[in-house]
Amino acid sequence: GALVYQYPRRTICKSGTSMRMECQAVGFQATSVAWYRQSPQKTFELIALSTVNSAIKYEQNFTQEKFPISHPNLSFSSMTVLNAYLEDRGLYLCGAGDWEYEQYFGPGTRLTVL
Amino acid sequence: AQKVTQTQTSISVMEKTTVTMDCVYETQDSSYFLFWYKQTASGEIVFLIRQDSYKKENATVGHYSLNFQKPKSSIGLIITATQIEDSAVYFCAMRGASSGSWQLIFGSGTQLTVMP
């Protein structure tokens, strides 16, 4: 079956520091990976869409300078939150898959900023 | 612009009954995909079922089925013989079928509670 792992599941960082989160696909090819942030109210914000061998496309209000993403192969992607502040809190989700099919999600990385 | 709307904030049903969750969408794309996911209490998001816009037949997977009404831009999720473990937040989502439209647009979710 298609599985997506995310590490870490939870992380706490001090305001102004950075943290890196990882997304690993098992059992299928993650040609594309979409990074989302889910608010406590359950709304989803798309941060960026990454496709192997293509440029990463960031949504408005999200930048590469703040959320650099690496997607080096068909099974792995990582994203860093640089200079995290309170407004960066939330559940960060990666949705991975091949473009013709559905996205499979990892359990998310819950970021708390102190 | 694309938009997905779920008007039901929460639904409570008795175990072993059938429940329908509503979802309407807006898109300018001629071809698109519609999905239902559920998010468990632990935060895990699980893919349930998918409907391709060009298919007239309603998709069915296990005890999940869809009521796809394309003229109404509606894609309802039907869960038959509900179980306690079906309690979760259910999200409707869509994306365009063209390349570069891979990101999902989510609805606001419907909290389903299945009672014994």
C-alpha cells in the first residue's frame, strides 16, 4: 500500500529559530509533493507544490526564503521553516503522489513556537 | 477561482445507519477530480474515494459511495452501515486535471460522530 511518513510528528522551537521536517513516501512514486499547513480551525493552506525535476511553485504569502523545500528523488521531500514565529504554528502536512492520481498524506508535523 | 464548500459543520448518527455528507464545488476547469478524505483524531488524513469529472458512474469503495451530480456541481459522500470508528472529520477536495493543477482545494470539513 501507499504510505507517507513525516518526521518529526511534533516539534517545539523557540521564536526566531528554524526547524526542518521530512516527508517520505513508501510503496509509490512521489513525483509531486504538496506541502500544506492546517490551522487549529482545520482550514488548509497550500504552501508550495514540488515536482521532481521541476521548479518548486510557492503560493502567495509563502516564499522560498522562509520555507525552503528540497525534493531530490521520488520518495523524499523536506521543508524547513526558517525564523519561526507564532504565526507559523500549525500542522504541516505533505501530500505525495503521481500527478494522475490522488495524494496520500503523512500524519503531519505539529509545530509549536514558544 | 476554485472553491469547495461543505455547509454541514457536524453530523451525529447512530451506529449502523447511513449518513450523507454534502459538498459543492466551483471550477472553471472542464476536467477535474473530486476526492473525499477523513482526518482522524490523531490528525492522520486518509484518502477514501475519488470521482473523475468525466465519469458518469458514481464511485464506490467499500461502504463509501458518492452521489455525483455534475449539473449541480455537487459531490456527496454516502457512508452505509456506519461504525464507531468512522467518527472523524471528513474533507471534500478537488483539483484540476491539467498539468500544474495538482494541488488540492479543500472544503472546511464535516465532523461526523457515530454513536453506539
